[in-house]
Amino acid sequence: MRPTKSTGRFTPLLVLVLLLLTSVLLMASLHNISLKSDNGLPMWAKVLSLAPFLFGVWFYIIAARQNSIIAGLQNQIETLKSQLESFVKSQKQTQTHSATKETIDIGQWVNNLLPNASTDDLVVYGENLLANISKSVEIVQGMMYLKDSQTGLFKFKAGYAYFSETAPPEYPEGETLAGQVAKNQKLLNLNDIPEGYITILSGLGKGSPKHLMIAPIISPESKTIGILELASFKEFKQEHEELFTLLGRKLGEKLSVTNQ
């Protein structure tokens, strides 16, 4: 609220003081006249002399009331203005967020992740794929499993930042979390996974990621031919789910051509 100017605030009081002085001077003049005429000051003259002062009191009360009303209206206007500015700011932020989200081209993102290398060597191809994902999505560990056409088991094919003293386990469709993803053909996004479920080793020590994404690799014939397991210290968001769902389809198309 804008501060009330001091001149406007003291104007009614100044008028009241001037009218009081006017009343005093008027009463003094009438009193002097009555003394010269040896007649007392009549009652109507006394009332008349007080008229300016009474008018000043009335004016002061009205002006003070108007100032109070104006101040209240100014407060309401400033409150509404503040609420309107907050609403406009919120709408701009929402529109900016929506515009940013709409500009994400999932298809182009997938194409950027797919390696340009040949799929003849699936180990190298898988390692390049996981390296591309790590740069774009900041995973700290990744594994690619492919289904063995003879045994029907999903076997480890390529990894990123993966270390284990034993060979990665093989599993059939429907068993373990990854096997269940392969069976349902639905991506799984897990948060707050148990401590020690995945261990990351580095020169700085070791840590346990809290976020795990398991995505199926699906062929054009709608069969699960592989699995991607991705671990991160950062939460996977909705756009990542869309990304890896589409990536699983695109990857299934490329690998199916290779296996033919």
C-alpha cells in the first residue's frame, strides 16, 4: 500500500484549527461590540461565533472517516493486486513447464541413444548402448540381458560399470523381478530399493543406488527377447519411463533383424 501523504493526512486537522481560531476571533469581535453598546452578548451571537468551530469538527470527522475508508480500499486493492500477480506468475511457471515437457521429442531421444555400430557383435553394441544411456540419463550401472533361443533363459550380454566376482545369474521368464517384467512386458520403475541390493564400486569407495529401472526388449512379434536393468542415484521420472518403453521396442526391432 502506498503511504498517505502527510499533507493530505493533516489537512482536516489544519482546517479544524483555522476554524477554531475563526470562532475565537469572531466571538472576541462580538464581545467587543457588546461592551461598546453596554449590552450583553445575546445567545444567538454566541452560537453564531461557535458555528465555524462546529463546522470544523464535522468536517474533521467526515474527513477522518473518508481517510479510513480510502485506506481500507487501498489495502484491499493491494491484496487483490498481490494475489493477481501470484496467480499470473503461477500460470507462467505452469505454461513454461508444459512447454518444456512438450518440447521433449522421445523418438529423437531414443535415436540418439541407439548406437550407430553394427549389431553383429552384441556385446560391443550393448556396451555402447549402455554408455550412451549413462551419459543421457546418468545411470551408475546398467546390464543388458538377451534371451537364449535354445534354453529360453535370459543371459547377461553386456554391462556398464558392472563388477561381480561371480557370473551374472541366468533366469527364465516369470522368475525374479526381471523375469516378471519379461513375462508382463511392462516396464518396472522402483524407488528406495534395499541397501546393498546393487553395489557400485569406484575409486572413491562404494555406494548403493536407490532407483532401479527394468525395461523389456520386445520384438515386432510382441515377444520379449531381452531386458535392460538400469540403476541410478537419481529418481527415474515419467519421461524416462516413456523413453525406455519406446527404446525397448526400437531395440527389439534392431536385434530381431540381427537374429534372423
